[in-house]
Amino acid sequence: MVVRLSRRRVLLSILALYSLLALFLSLLAVKPAFYGLSTVLGTMILGTTVLGTTMMLGTTVLSSALFGTTTIVIEAYADALTMGQMAMSLVAIGLLVFLELSDPSLERTRRSRAHVIAYRRLPPDPAVVRRSVKLGGRLSATRTTVETAQKTPALKELRSSWLPVTALLVLLFAIIVAFKIWAIVG
Amino acid sequence: MFLDFLALRKFPFDLALTSATLVAVSTLAYSVLYAVWGFTYELFFFSIIVFAVVGLLTLFLKGLRGSVVVRLLYVVAVLALFEEILLRSALAWYGFLLASVGLVFLPLVGAVLAGRGTDVRVVFEVCGLLFATRIVLSPLPTNLQGSAAFLPVVYTLIMCAIVMYLWFRRIPLDKIGLCQGVVSLPYQVVGGVAVGGVLGLVEHFILGPSPVEIGANVVINFLYLLVVMMVFVGLTEELLFRGLLQSYFGGLMSRWQAVHLSSLIFALFHIGWLNPMEVVFAYCAGVVFGYFFIKTGGLVAPVVAHGFGNVVLYMLALGL
């Protein structure tokens, strides 16, 4: 029996496969002394906590893990934790890009009903505007973006072309910074 | 059925002649120069330049003179050549700079030329992605490079970029070979393993590499090689060079010219081994993978051949 997956599922499956295998193989690369389920689980919990803290504080994983007995564990699992940080950065940047590309002017993806109504009506219903402001205030920008995109198709083309590339550059910049800090701390 | 898959009766002699010319001229030039001077970096770089120039010249003489777009593709190939050479020289920083230029400006060129069709735009954006694969490598620290996590990390990052691109650009997955293809899977796998085995033997003869060792455990070493080479290296590179590059080149030129040009760029991205014969070998392997891709309509056979070839190469090096 041949199962046909949707396009979205195929792409997500590839990403999931790569992420899981990369995580597994990086765990293989750590020192044998640190093998063991309890250590792995403990480190994962610790890592998650550290990642959460660092996301809140805006610092990096390794710079905040330099105290007590955590240091040696963090060093041993540095690859895995660094990859985790990379993945989280990627997800965060991906969400930002998604928000940008799902702008109604690009006619890309589903929006909430309030946004669709606001997009179709010119001028927008004041009630919709009020609701939209509650939702995050993106509506006022939407009008301007729609008009600009209609006047300049090249702008629309450029935005839809190089945004993913720009996101990649930002990601790479984040990696460079993370590794520089790792090098300094190490 | 299996003979149909090989389709020797319909073998593209035009492509074979072009490839043979390129391989013969490059090998001869390198052999003569090597006999006279012995191995030097200057000789290596000169041989690679000869290889790229002859490769592009054969394409030009075979009739691909065409439009602005095609000329720009020649420029992309030359950019890849110098970026790779600089990246492996004492002027690595300039190589990194060229890669950044390729990454940022090629998608912009695609956007400017978008009026000429979707294929044109995608071709330049994918060329930009090629350079992104080099920038991914640059910031990684040296202590990670010896680690078993290095290849998975690098290829996961590259695959993230590719998937993100496929997602936003809504590239049809059937077109880039992410489907079963027109030949049954067992035939594709058997064909891929057979050809990959031979390619691995030849590449081991050329390179004789010293591989990354995970530990003394033979099973873990083998599993690591299998997963890394088949999934990370095989799938990522084939998706990039055959799935995206060759497919969309095919919209701008004949499919055999597309095989030739994508294989040429694929070979240029193997300059890092610092062995001219490895570059020529990578070109030949690219032609074989491209031929598989056209004949099967999917990436299974190229991925299996590519991945298994690498597995054989490293298994021989490990003495497994």
C-alpha cells in the first residue's frame, strides 16, 4: 500500500528526520562516561532550564553554565545543546519570517477573519480596526503594505524572494555569535 | 524492465562525448603538468581552472550560447570556481566574501529577471543556496570539525534552508524528485547500490581518505556511516544539485546540457579535497547521478548511489 503524504507533511518529515538523527548522532559523539539514561534525562532537563533562562535573559547557553558541577556535563553535551540552541533560533526566526510572509498583501496564507474583512474593505470598518488593534495592531500597517505592493510589484517580488535568504543570514549571524562566545568561554 | 531502466539503447551520446572530452582534456593537462613540476598548490588551482574553462567551453560550443540568463549562469559557475579556490587558499576570507556575495545577490538577480519566467527566478535563488552551504561551514569552530556531530549539524542547517525555501516558494515536490519516480523502488535501490559500490571503489583509489572515527565499536561506526552518508550527505546534496539545480536548468536548456552544467558545478564544490582527479571524478559521478535522475524521475536512485558510494569509500578507509 502506497501512502501519499501531503507536501507539508513531506517537508516537515524531512526536517524532523534530520533534527532527530542529528541529535542522536551528537549524543553518540559524547564521552562514553556520560552514557546512561538518567544522565541523558538529567542533562536534558538541565539543558531545557538553561535554555529557558538564557532565552529570557538574552544570553547564550554556555556562558550561563559555568558554575558548579554543571560545567562538566554541559561541556560533554555541548554539541547537543548548541544544536538545540540553533534549532530554537531557527524556529524563532522561522516564525518571524512566517508572520512577515503571511501578510495579506502577499496573498500567501490563511489569516483571521478580521484581517480578511479588513483587507477586502477599503476603507476598513472601524469596528474591525478596533478588534485588529486588540489582536496585535498589524492592521494599520496592512493598508499601507497593500497599497505599496499594488503600486510596486517589484517590491512584492523582492520581499517574497530574498526573505528566506535574509532569515538564513540572520541565523548564521546568531551561530557565529554563539560560537564566538563558546570559544571565549572555553 | 531493468534493461529499460538502464536504457542503454537511448544513451545520450552527445552528453557522453562532451563529458569524455572534458575528462580527457583535464586529466591530460593535469598529468602533463604533474609530470613536469610535481604537485604544487599552484598546479592544482591551475588544473581546476583548466577543467572549469574546458567544461564551460564544451557547453558553449555545443550550442548553449543563448540569452542573458545562460551567460549569467556561466558567470555563476566562474564565481563558484573562484570562491572555492579562494576558500581553500591562504585568502580564505575573500572566498567567504565571494560566497556571501553569491548568497545575497544571486536571489536578487533572480528577482530582477523574474519577468522571464519562474524557472529563471528559481535557478538564481538555488544558486544562492549553493553558496549558503559554504557560509554555513565558515563559522563552525575547529573543535567541532573533528567531532562526529559536525556533518549532521552542517547538513541539518543546510536542509533547514532548503526546506524553508521549498516551503515558501511552493516548489512542486514531484518536479524536484521527492517522489517515487517512474521506475519501481527495488530496481532503483539495486541500481543505486551497484553503481554506488563501483563509484566508492574508484573514489577510494583516488582519495584514500582518513575518516572520522566514533570509537572502537564496529557496529556504531557502521551505523554512523550509513546514516550520515545516506541521509545527510546523499539526500541533501542530491536534492540540491539534481533535484533543484538540474531540474530548473532543464527549463532553460536541453536536459543533457542541464546534466553537464549541474555536474560541473557539483564538481567545483569538491575542490576542498585538493585533488584534481577527485574533481574530475565528482563531475563523472554527477553525470551518472543526473542520468539516473532523468531516467527514474525521482531522487531514490541518485541518493542511494551517492550515499552508498560514500559508505563504501569510508568503509574501505576504516578497514571494515
